[in-house]
Amino acid sequence: MTVADLMARTRLSRPAFYQYFSDLHDLIEVLLREVESIMHQTANPWLSGEGEPIAALRESQKGVVQVCLDHGPIFRAVSEAAPLDERLERAWSAFTKRWDDVVEARIKSQQRDGLISKSLNARRIANALNHMDTTLLIAEFGRRPQGDPKAVLDTLHHIWTAALYGGQRAARMPRKSPRKS
Amino acid sequence: MTVADLMARTRLSRPAFYQYFSDLHDLIEVLLREVESIMHQTANPWLSGEGEPIAALRESQKGVVQVCLDHGPIFRAVSEAAPLDERLERAWSAFTKRWDDVVEARIKSQQRDGLISKSLNARRIANALNHMDTTLLIAEFGRRPQGDPKAVLDTLHHIWTAALYGGQRAARMPRKSPRKS
DNA sequence: CTAAGATCGGACGCCGTGTCAGAAAATCGA
DNA sequence: TCGATTTTCTGACACGGCGTCCGATCTTAG
């Protein structure tokens, strides 16, 4: 992807691009900011800590999968371009760090409530699970044709519940089971 | 990283580089091939299916972590450069696919033996766990200073055992327990 | 209709790439 | 030892994308 390629699809010239963005990475950074807020919003059920934890987790994960269905290519662009640009690199790692933060906080909270084993290192587990989510979701939904959202959700949900809550509950067949609190 | 940068560190000129490699991506592809064989070798204990599964899994994961300690920067280079080059992209996805294949095979085998729940989708779980390993290991060991191998191993081991074997066994404190069958 | 401000596009210099033809170095036969 | 042949290296080149000018065009208001 070059600036020329991009602007050829518009009725504007290449230099016009630099009127609005300092370069391609700047554009991507703007797009990232736009989707981040949506992301945190849809993940709210589990992050807020209300209701039955596993059901809430599934709701949140469902939301995350949906956002990636809608904006997967943007995340792919960000993650692929990040290594090439210092500024974008920082923006991307700040994004994932904020995600680690909220997940870590939720885990620690549920550890205090006795819902999650205190022997877990909340930070590292959160980080590892988020790494998994990020790359799997980008791989599945980052380019067309996109993967099967239901199957991806089931897979991620199984691993998260197994890792956090012990795994007995969620290891069931790919059968629809959206519990309520 | 440019070809000029690279060759400046040698006593040869820039064009000499093209005598041995068609371009930078070609070089990276060669490096990838060199580490892949080591990787499969060190992961042999669990993949071969001999001995007690969880202990064998930990041995294999320990090996994988060690290889990444030694060659992490190479994996980082591959994964970051892959999106920029069609050929390298294929090499990298072929690498991860082979990894998915052997893990899937092992899971299915242990499902037949009743060690792992048959309700799991072996392929997708293997794929998700491998995605987690890849990015976490690259993030931790892909650049200096590198992360703490013991902590990373514990984290990955917990999630793998929880996801595959139900999580009751491995959710213990970060205490050393590499036992045999 | 005209002047002021905002926006656009052609053209330029820069840098990294990959590829020549020819120089230098290594190898070898006598 | 010495020239001939093969291998290895180098300086110089064309290409393409980037980011930035200045002059041209369009918009808006009086």
C-alpha cells in the first residue's frame, strides 16, 4: 500500500493526502483511536464485573469478536505497520497495555472475591490471553474472506474460562449456551 | 534495517549482499529454516506422546522457551517482515501451520486415549494456543533485554494445561514440579 | 466582479533498491 | 614463477516511492 495507490482511489492527488495526515502511519493511528473506544465499550459486561462471571465473559468476548468482524482490517493494518514506525509502535503497545490493565484489574478483583485462584499471576495471564486474542482475531478477521465468528468465539471462550475459572464449565460441545446471571 | 546498514557492519560492499541473497526477505527466510528444525526437536517430549502428558508438555514448553531465548530476534524479524513480502508470508504461515498440525495431531491422539475431552475442536484450540505462544514469546524474547523465561513458561503452561486437561492440575503456585510418568 | 483565503497538483530532491559491466582476487596448469 | 581462467567483488546506474515546495485553481464574502 502506497500513498499513490490510496489516493488513486479518490479524485484527489497524492500531495493532497499530506494536507490531512503527516504520513500513512499517522492515518493508521487515527483509525486505531476510533475503534479503541468501541472496543472497550462492547467488552463492558465482564469488565464491569456485574452478573455471573462466565456468562458476562462470553458476552464481552462476543462483543470483541463482533468489533473485529467490523473493523478487523484496521487492526491488521495497525499491527503490521507498527514495527515500521516508532510513533505507531508506541500507540499500538499503549493500546494493548490499556487492555492488559483492565483485564488484570478484573482478574484481581475476582481473585479477591474467591472466583479465581489466587495462585495465578493476574498480569501475566491477562497479557498472554490478550496476546492470543489479538493475533487470532486479526488472523481470522483481518482480511476477507473472514473466518467463522461463532467458532472463534467458542475457542477463545473455552480457553479463557479454562485458564481463569478452572475449565470444567466451558469445555462443553460447541452448543449454544448463553447463560444469564 | 537496510541492506546498506547491514553491509556496513562487514568489510564487503552493498552489492556483495545480492551475491548470496536475492533480498533481505530471502535472508530472513533462510534464518527461519535454520531455527525451525531446532524448534521441533526441542518440543519432542510432548509431541511424541510418551510419558505423563502434563510433565511432557512442560518439558516441551521449556524447550520452546529456551529456543526463543536463543533465537527470539530471528522470530521477531520473520513475523514483522512477513506482511511485507509474499514469499516470506507463505514461509511464515507454512511454519505456523506445520506447528498447528503436530499439536492438533497430539490433541486428537490424546482425545482418543480419553486424556482430553472429545468436545474440544482440536484444530482450533491448537491454532489459538499456538497464536498465543508465538506472539507472547516474540514479545518477551524478541528484543533485548529479554523477559523472564521461568515466568513465561509458568504462564503458558498454566493456560495450556487448563485448556487441554481441565486446569485442575496446573493452577498451582509457581512452584517447580517437572515430574515423570 | 473582485479580492482574500483555502485547497490542489506538477515537479523536484532524497533515499533505498536491485542490476549491470568491468575490476580485483583467487585458483590452477604448466 | 607466471599467465589464463574462473570466481568474487565494486562503482555506477535506473527505478520507484516519499515528502515538500510554488504556482495554479477553486471557494467565499463583500
